[in-house]
Amino acid sequence: MSGGEGRLTVCPTPIGNLDDLTLRALEALRGADVIACEDTRTTKVLCDRYEITTPRVRCDEHSERRATPALIKRIAAGEHVVLVSDAGTPLLSDPGFVLLQAALAAKLTVEVLPGPSSVITALVASGLPAERWQYVGFLPRKKSEALELFATEQTIVAFESPRRTAASLALLAQLDGERPVALCRELTKRFEEVVRGSAAELAERYRAAAPKGEVVLVIGGAAAGGGERSAAEQAVRALIDAGAKARPAATVVAGLTGVSANQLYGAVAAGGEAK
């Protein structure tokens, strides 16, 4: 156990296949004074697999603020605290931000280990451009926010609930049925599957039966000019909010911006704002 300078280690864990634990992560987990877990029961499965006996404490979204002061005190006293989530890299739609910020504010040593991430795995597996991309956590629930996000010219990586996947794909297909999409399901697990195709194809595939398990969607960027189209769509929505009918509003904005009136009308109609 620790006997020198205390530190916080942010430690990725396997996203499915337990054999994906790195040697550095294994060393950190075995040598720490305590493991701060999103769920101690989930981490116990991993620890049992590798005969790790390090004590575990819960540090999830509900308990993180309560647990952080005690953990910071232990690090300041010279102990080694390892932070893990249930799977993958902590802080990516997982707890840990409060603890990390507290450690940095206290000027304590923080190290971050590289390792498994469903975000990176899905991005590479998608076969879509990875030079410019953005991770957005879970897709927005509001249609207007989702449509604005879909207008980006960058590749999008997002988590999605299986029960909402079909609706999100249908919304994207209404905006641009040819947009390339990869649905990555149960990555590194027994039933891993990567389905690639157009938004229209995937929307039709999952319309009748939702995908099972954990889903990561990778969406190709919009064609050049998507930023201008997004601004034009916002202008149409502003006119609708002011009392205008959707079709005339789209026609007016199209004349001013050069963006297709049909595209603008289709976007606001998909967002449920057409009148």
C-alpha cells in the first residue's frame, strides 16, 4: 500500500471483455489503498477475476459529493485512491468529475491511465471520418436540440437508450436519409454487433424491434453548409414562434439564404414545429 505521496488515479476498466484490463490498471488496482467505485458490486466482479483485494467504497452520482471530502483527506494524508466507473473511462457520462475537480483544487497529484473506451472503440469501428469528431454523451431528448446537433459537419459519437434509438434514427432520416450511421451494440461482449448504413436504412431496421443492450451511435457529419442550414432553420423557427405559418416562413428564409425551402420545411416539420 501507499507510503509516499498521495495521488488520485483515474483508471479505465473493461467495457465488456474482462481480458481488456491493462497491466498498468491491474497494478494500480492492486496497489491502491482504496478503490472509489460507481458500483462496488460491479467492480467486485472485476476484482474477483484478478484476485484484487483492495477495499472498495461507493462513489456514484448520488454519493460522490458526500464521499469526496473523505477521499480527498485520504489522498492528502499520503494514500493512493483509484477511481473507476462500471465500465470504460471515468467521467465520460460517468461519475468522477466532482472528485477529480476537488483533487485538482487541492493541488494533489492526479494521474490518468489510458485504456478501454466505448467512445473510441465505436468511432474506429464505424469506419466514419475521425479527423474531426465530437462526443455528446446521450443524444438530446428535445427534437429541436437534436436537429441542431445533427447539422454539424463533424462526426458525432453519442450514447442512446435502446428504446429511443429508433426514434432518433427516424428523426435523422427525416433530416437527411442518406447520412451515414453506425450503430455499435454490446461492444467487446459476446453479442457485439456493428451495423453500418444510411440513416434511412437503420431507421427502418430498428423501427419494429429495438436493439438490445448498450448502444453507441456514430453519425457522419452533415454535408458542407450544414452550419448555414442550421442558422436558416433557427430563423424559420423564430418566424413560426412569432406566429408565421411554417411553409411561408421556410420560403421567405430560403429566398434570403439560398437554403432549400423544402429542406427548411422538412427540418421544422421533423421537429414538430410546422403549422
